[in-house]
Amino acid sequence: DPALRTGDVVVDDPSGSVPHLPGITRGSIFTSDRVIATPEDKRGVFERTGAVCVDMEQEIVRAWARNATVVGVRAICDTADESLDPELLGCIDAVGTPRIGRVTMRLLRRPGMLGEVMRLRRASVTALRSLGAAVREITARI
């Protein structure tokens, strides 16, 4: 959703088990098997599906949990109008942990990427703080 900013929290709750909380956006989370990295790709997903954000895990969790209620909770790290540098995407493992050796090698080859690395770091910290606060609030009310 182009209205969402870094740190905004989205709750995908098909069961309706999570109470409405101020400052939290409710909507569907689209699961992709690849990173949706460009504003054009993000806009396409939003227009096709109506989902307000994208992740790569929620459907895997739902399939594993089968008959259990699964509530998706995400915090926005990169907004709809931001691109993710494809070179940086290769620096993150399957669970999102930075591969320090790869980051270092890419920065040695392209020192200009440092600004983008730092932007992503700040955005990740903001998103994780928002996510932690939202999860604490949600679990306290369920």
C-alpha cells in the first residue's frame, strides 16, 4: 500500500481474533516466493491482489499450521516507492540474516552502496521495534 511508511504495522487476521488497535493497519499480506524489489512490482501486486504488503513466509506458516488460526503481523521495512538493490539481496540468507562477507565484498567493489546499506539498516531497526511493540500489544489483548 503506497500509504504505508517504514515502521507501520500490518495485521492479516482472517479469523477476526485480533482486536482493532490504533496505529495498526488491517489487510491481507501477499506471500511471494521471490523478493518484490521495485516500485513497479510492488504496485502490480497491490493492484492485482489488494494486499497491503508482501512477505515470503506467511503461506509457509499457514500450510504448516493447517487447521490452526494464523495471524500475520508484519512491519514495513521498504515502502512501496523504494527499490531494493538486487546486489544487496544476494547479501541476505534465506531467513533474512546479512551475510557479512558478501556485504563486505560488495562494498569493496561498490563503496557507493554504503548509503543504501545504512538506509536498510535504519529501516530494519525501525520495523523491528514497531513489530515488537505491536506483538506485545496484540498478545496482551488476546
